[in-house]
Amino acid sequence: MLDIGSIRKEPEGVRQRLLTRGKGAADGLDKILEVDEERRRLLGEVEKLKAERNAISKEVGARKAKKEAADDLLAGMKEKSDRIAELDKQAAEVEARQEGLLLSVPNLPWEGCPRGSSAADNPVISTWGEPRKFDFKPKDHVALGEALGILDFAASAKVSGSGFAVYRGAGARLERSLISWMLNHHCGENGYTEVSPPFLVRESSMVGTGQLPKFREDLYAVEGAELFLVPTAEVPVTNLHREEILTEGDLPKKYAAYTPCFRREAGSAGKETRGLGRMHQFDKVELVWIEHPDRSMKALEELCQHAESVLQRLGLHYRKIELCTGDLGFGAARCYDLEVWAPGMGQFLEVSSCSNFIGREKPALPHVEWLGHGFGASFHRAGGDLPDQGWQGGDSRNVATPVWRESDWIVAGRRGWPKGRAGGKTDGCCREENPCRRCMGRSRFPLLRDFGERCSHLRVRLSS
């Protein structure tokens, strides 16, 4: 939540920055200041009564030293103690009201954020790659997934209702492989520490990352247990340092974590909901940084580059946009979205969002001034875009080849890349795009055989 001291010091400045988010963003400020004034009045009265009580206590001690009666003073002390207890209770109630009001106020947009009122005002910062050309009308991921037998929405609707998906065969392997590959990519190449957190968290953890109280209707609560299913790995990973004091020497903290994510999507009526668009359950690898505020903007750029590296390795055409003030998330001060081109749908779809939370005091982390996070990315979108861009028309050129190859070595219990030998000497064959059967070990790579990849070294077809 925002720091009440900053609001008290510059109420008009805070109001104007909030108004760049849109009408109504600053509506609660006057009430917050009113409650703050009442809280401070009560605390001031308590302090005054405590001082008077202390003075009476000294006088009682002096009388007793002279063996004089002090019943009248003791009665006065009790009266003041009772009044202090009453005021303390009132102050605690007012403070709880103030905290609730502060938690309902969004973060202040960074001064350099582009101004705008909606997603239509988000500027495109850069693009990568080119959209694939087809000599036929491309299908979307729903049609492709069902035709290939890797997505089964009818089965998921029967089991769980709308907003879920069943992945079958290669689809299930793709989902699992993407998770392993992304975690190894970020931890092995980008310096993150892997974390496997709980998928259920306490209400205090949800408050600490801003999901509560504002987004309660979008959360799945466990009745009677005071626990919530995680809407994102950001929640449990951020709360790893709850109630800790982190010094500058402890920073940065860089974590990568996989969790399934659970969201009710209560406000998704009328939005893109077909297929994998709006899911109640989906998989995601999250990147979380805790960094010094002076280095936060530089860290945000680096974190975004790490998220982009996933899409580049997969060869997916995408664009990077910066969210305008009117489209910023509730807790973000600045945000980039990465959107992948879906030829079957004829539009860009968001697969990653990288945010800087500078300026927002996290109740669960009172000593951390900046938190940044990014998706590494979201599988229900990235996984859907792989067939959308790479498997049209039965094309065997599989954009997931790096994922199949690297993750299969993990499944097989091998570390790193195999060292190939050809003609009696070690060469770099296994680092090429299509490694040979001898170098990579045919039995270790059933997924490559499934998609008929070609070997660039021995020129033999890897097929069953």
C-alpha cells in the first residue's frame, strides 16, 4: 500500500498522479486523510494521558515515601488507565479502517509512464522476428490442438466445466517440457534461484502482494481453512522474506518458480474466453526480483530481456509494449507486456508481463522498497502459440525442438549437452539445431522422432 506519510505530505501531488490512471483512482484519498487525522488525534490524546498518569505515579511514590495516603491519586490513575485502554481500542479500530482504505488505492504510476486511458494507448516499444507466411488460411490453437489430439476441451468441460483444458499425448509432454526448459533456462543462464513454493497461502500473504482485498472475487478460497489457491507464484515467493529486514548487501534476490495458477476470472464476461484465452487453471513460471530502488528501473529492463529470451529461443514472433497509465495493473508503477503473434487468430496475445512495484510499501515486506516480477512465460498462452505458429498444415518444422531436446536430457537424468563423436574426434554437432542420432542418443529423444526432425550431421532421418 502507499505510504501514509507521503500522502499526508503531498496530498495534491499524489492525487494528480493517481488521476492519470483514470477517473475514480483517487476517490479514496479524502477519506484516508480524514481517518488519518482522527487516528493521530486519538494517539495524541493517549500520549497526553500517559504523561499525566506517569506524573501521578511519581507523586504516589513520593507520598508513600512520606507514609502519606495516596488513595485519591490511585483512583485518578485508574481513571486515566481506563480512558487510555478505551482510546487504544478506538485507535486500533481507526488504524484498521485506515489500512483497509490504503489497500484499496492503486500504486502511483512512474513519472515516465506513457499517458493514456486504455490498452489502445499502449505504445509498441519493439518487435522481434517476422510473422510466418502461409499459402492457406491458418487455424487457431483450438482447431489445431483438437485436430492433433493434444487439446481436449470437451473432456475438460465434462470434468470441470468451462475455463479448463485437458492436454493429451504430445500436448501434455509439451506442457511438462516447457516448465522444465524455462526453469533450467532462467536458473542456468540468467542467474535465478529455483524455488518450489506451496500452492496454498494464507490471507496475510495475499494482502502482502496486493491480491486482497481488491481481487477477492477472483480468488479461490478453501472454506474453513483460511487458505487460498495461488493466483500466481509471485504470492508465495514474495512472502518468503516476510517480516525480514534485508540489507543492501542481501540484494538482489532473484527467484524463478513454477506453480499452477488458479483464478475465477469473475470479470471476464465479454472478453476473449475461447480456448486457452481465459483459464481458471493454468501453468506459469514466474520471475521475482527484490532489488534496491535506485537500481529498480535497470533491473526491470534486464528482467524483461530474460522473459524475451524465452520467446526468442522458441522462435516466436512477438512485440513488446509499455502499458500506459490507464492500463497499469493495480500494484505496478511501470509495466511491459510481451505479446506473441497468433496467426490463426490474427492478433497478438499477451504471454508475459514485467512490472516494477517501486513506491508501493508491501505490508508483508515493510523493509523492501522495490519488487519486480515477470512471467517466464505463461504456458496457456505460450503453449498455445507454439502450434499456432509452428504446426500449421502438418509442417514438421517444430518450433519446440529446443524444448524437446534440452528437457529430454533432464528427464533422462543427464546434465548438460552430450559430447558427440564423429570420425574419431569430438565435434560440436550436438550444439547444432538438429543434432545427429549418434550424438544425442536416439533412445533418449522419442519426442524428436515423433516430429520427424532431420539430422544435420549424418543426414539421416530420425523417424520410427
